[in-house]
Amino acid sequence: MELKDIQNLIKFVAKSGASEVKLEMDDVKITIKTGSEEKGETTIVQQVPMGAHHVPQPHAPVAQPAAPAPAVPAPAATDKKEEENSKYITVKSPIIGTFYRKPSPDKPAFVEVGDSIGKGDVLCVIEAMKLFNEIESEVSGKIVKVLVDDSSPVEFDQPLFLVDPS
């Protein structure tokens, strides 16, 4: 695996929000651990040739910057938003990958805001390891909001759509 491939993999993992990824190929084993930027943690990459004895190397501790004070949202605005969203069903991502609203760049989106959907209708695709997984609706209703931008990385259980079941 080339250095450029490893750097691209690190960028993809960091963007996806995964906390740890392990990859084993032929004679190379790579472990990528990421931490939240808010916590000031760093990305750690470990590349070990398979078959060789791994001797853990001590590393210097990383200086942690002081954590900023968390912003306190206005309670009234948050409560109002939660009340509005509570009547909707949230469709969540079943896997980690890249979210796409269209089957291909030259085709229209699977669903738009205001579209009526039925159980089993394809809402989007999520690409994971070069496989495109169609995400089907488990509910019938009307699309109220699309919560993720096209071609964005998504995490497991991340909200994708709000659906009005009425």
C-alpha cells in the first residue's frame, strides 16, 4: 500500500467519524484510531508488517489543549424543535459509508421533500467499501426533511430523513 493510499484512508476515516478502523491485507496490517477534534486527540496510524514481531514503542504524551466551555443552547428553541420533530419518524443509517441521494450523478434523486413513500421504497444508497447499499423505507408517509447532504459520510444510526407517518 502506497503512502498516498494510507493518507487518503486516514482522511476518509476522519471524515466518516469512525473511532477505529483495522485493515489487514497480504503482508500489511493498519490500525487507524481517531479522536474527536473537540478533545484535542490525535490520529494514530500503526502499520505493522504481518509475520514480524510487534514491539510496542512508547510515545510521548500529547499535550491536551484546554477544552472550550460548551455552548448552552437556548432551551426554548431546543424544546420547540424537539416538539416539532417528535411527531415525525426518523430514518437512520444502518451502516457507515457515503450517503448518496441519487442512483448515479445523471439520474434524479430517489426522494425529494414532500414525496409520499411506502414501506420498501428506496430512499438513498450508502456506499461502503465500493458496495452501494440501497436503503429502503421501513415506514409509509411523506418526506419532511433530508438531514444529510449528498455525497457526505454518515455513521451508523445517524439520522438521514424525517418522515411524517400521517
